[in-house]
Amino acid sequence: MGGFRPELLPVSIGSLPHQDPAEACAAIWACFPHLPSWPQLPKRSFLENMYVQFSEGFPGLVLEEDRIYVDRRQDLSADLERLYRAYLGKDLDGYAIGDSYAAGLAEWSGADFQRCRAVKGQVIGPVSWGLTVVDQDLRPVLYDEILVDAVAKHLRLKAMWQERELRRLHPTTIILLDEPYMSSFGSAYVALSREQAIALIEEVLGGLRGLKGVHCCGNTDWSLVLSTSTDMLSFDAYEYAESVSLYAGEVRDFLRRGGIIVWGIVPRESGALAHETVQTLADRLLEGMGLLVNKGIPLDDLLAASLVSPCCGLGSSSLEETERALQLTAGVSEEMRRRYLR
């Protein structure tokens, strides 16, 4: 893990509702000075929609107003050849994330990261991208035998390019794969085997040299996620701490190999956000950890291997709700550190 120590520090997940990248970055710096994440800004532009943001350069991709799809009627052989050539040669320059697709990342170029512990980025995961992006006949590209492999390799190159750029800012980097559709894994709506899901996620993770993780804001088969080479498990601990505790054996093994848990303890839903306080959320976080402690995992091991975050991205929230969520996240981190690390 490169000597990185989580120490219950606060970190954000990804998206914010701001339209001004400077304001969004300022909000991140104010609450997460040790572990800043570049903000995705979906309200600024459709290009920053999480499924569009990393799509630039994918074979046959079409963007029409607020629609994204792959046109399989085209001859994609030249584009696919270009992708595989770049993949084999680790040629990342053709898979840059353009400034118009990630204004928050571009805003970071002039910032000073010397006092940070790490810098964090994110990329959409291949399962979620492959299920969301469809062809001209509305068939998810995940079910296209040729394109599904291209999806994983394309996102691997995007993640590698991003990691390279972040490493220019700070030697310790974190890249999280955002996999919201893993919450549908195992249902009748997703025809994907466990082996296929692991292989797709591993294809992307395998290109990264720094810290790497998987974020899922719903319930899923956590044993699948923990069986990958991920260094970090990021989840909605406000709603799903009990479901993760069902996999205590896998969590124990994950911690033994140096894994880090990102506890998304701050809710996004406006009613819950208004009701909760730093104290109630710190107590709720401890209760969530207690479910694993009751199954034999020492509390000290959990505390030493944990980060604190919102449950999910905040791109659909209001500015006021977002400010409260970010401040609560920083506050819960400070409270937990006060209680247990000082």
C-alpha cells in the first residue's frame, strides 16, 4: 500500500452539484485537505455525466444531445485496432480525459498538493458502463462479445492515463472504480456470471500502480468485490453495514492483506441529512463496525484501516445539502479520530 495510513481521514466519492469547477474544488479543499478528490460536475455539462465522462474515443461512440450510444452499423475494425494497439503498447496519450469532460480535474493543474497524504480520482467501472451504454438497438454493450472486451480495455487506458496525471501532482494516488450497477448483480436483469464480472473489474484494476478500489453505493455480493485485487472497498455504510457484515470472513482476509474500508456513513437523502449530526453518525459508524467486531474482527484493526466518506456522489444534491454532507463527513472523521486515535 506504499505506506499509506488511512487513520479515519475523510474523503469524498466523486460528483458535486457545482457548475463552477473552482468553487467545487474549493469545497473539496475546505473539508478534505489531506485526501482531495477531483470533482465530477454533471450539472455543468452532459459531458460530465459519469457514463459520458470516460467515453471519449470509444469505438463507434455517438453523442446526441443527452444521449450516448454505440453505433454497431459502422465498421468499427479500425477503431478497435487502434484501441488494442494502444492497450498493448500502453499508449495513454490517445485516452486522455479532455478538459470539457472533466473541468474539475483540469482545475487541479495549478494546485499545491505537497501537504496532502494522497490525491484521489475515479473512473466508471466496466460492468456499470457496459450495462448503461447501449447500441443503436438499445442492447447494452456488455452483451456484445466484441465490445465488452473493448469496454474493459478502454476504461483501463482511461484509468491509467488519469493515474499518470495524478502522480504528477502527488506520489500517492487513489483511483476508485464506480460500480453502481453491481447492486443488480445476481438479479434476473443482469446476465453476467461471477467470473465475467471479476474479469472485467480486474482488467481495469490491473493497469493501476497506485492504490485502487471499488465503490458500490447499493447492496451487492461483497465477496465478489473482495475477491478482486482491490485495495479499497467503498460502500454505503449508512444503509448497508449489515450486509457487508455477512461477509466477515472475506472482510477479515481483506484487512489481513492490507485492505482499506471506505465507510460511506453520511447519507445523501435530504431528510436523513437534515436529521443526522456528527455525533449520531459517529455512533452509527461505530455500530456498523461493531457488526464485524461481533464476528471476531478486532475494532483496532478496523479503525486503523478505515476512511470516512459520504455514502455516494453528491452530484444530484442541492448546494446546501452538499455543503452539509461534506461538513458532516469531515466532522465524523474528526470525532472518530478524537475518540480512538488520540
